[in-house]
Amino acid sequence: MIKTAILTMSDKGHVGEREDITGPTIKNILPKDKYSITYYKVLPDDIDLISKELIYLCDDLKVNLILTNGGTGFSKRDVTPEATLKVSEKLVPGFGEAMRAASLKITPKAMLSRGISGIRNETLIINLPGSPKGASENLEVILDAIPHGIDILTGHATECATPKK
């Protein structure tokens, strides 16, 4: 099982002025036989709070996967990619590239997404858009690659290359 945390970044959601629909949408997409949602929280769009939460999840709770949503746009308060960058030891550009490429087939506004992905210790952090539709469309694009990435990251993958026949 992939030990997973879902973090929603929303100033209004954090204070109860808006219901978080995207976090539960993400949870419902993840196959229950592969992913164990062990943590869920709504945070305000604050780089220091987001960074501290990411570090806690990676270093203390030792989750394998953090799926963030929200805070990836152009607003002054959108700082999720910066918080992810701040705590990551390595970047994983392929997830963001794949999500944006697939989303561009749906809307030209996809190029406005600044979501990134990174690794801290044995945790993969992936930034998804804040809308339920955007988050679900993006997650569907990368979902098949995540388990193998986690296996490599945690040392459970024994063979990455497909042998030639």
C-alpha cells in the first residue's frame, strides 16, 4: 500500500468559508487496493505553513506520497510550488510536464499551471490543480506511473529495465 497524504491549499477552505471538494475527489480516484489515505488537511495559502506541513509528512509521518491541490496558479497567494521546491531534495519534472501536455489538449489555460513535483527522503510530492476537474484530469494522466516511482524511491523496485528478448 502507498501511504498517501492529501493537502488542499485554500484560504477560504481553511477557515470554513468554502467546502473542499477537490481533496475528496482525489481520494475517490485513487484505487483503494493500492493507496491508503492516512492524512488529509486543508491549509491556508502560506508558504511557511505549507513547507512545515510537507516536512512533517515526509520526515515524521513518512508518507510515501503527498498529493497537494490548489495554490498553483498566478495569484499572489498561490505558493504551493514554491513550498514544494523549498522542501524538495530532488525535482521530478516529468509529472508536471505530462500533466500540462495532456491538459493542453483540453484547454490552452493549462500552460498557466505552475504545479511541480519533488522528492524529500522517501516521499514523492505532486502538485495538482485546485479545481476538482483539473485535479482529476491531471491525476488520471500520471496515476499509472506513481507506484513504480514509489517502488524505486523506497528501494522496493528490483528491476527497472524491461529485459530484451
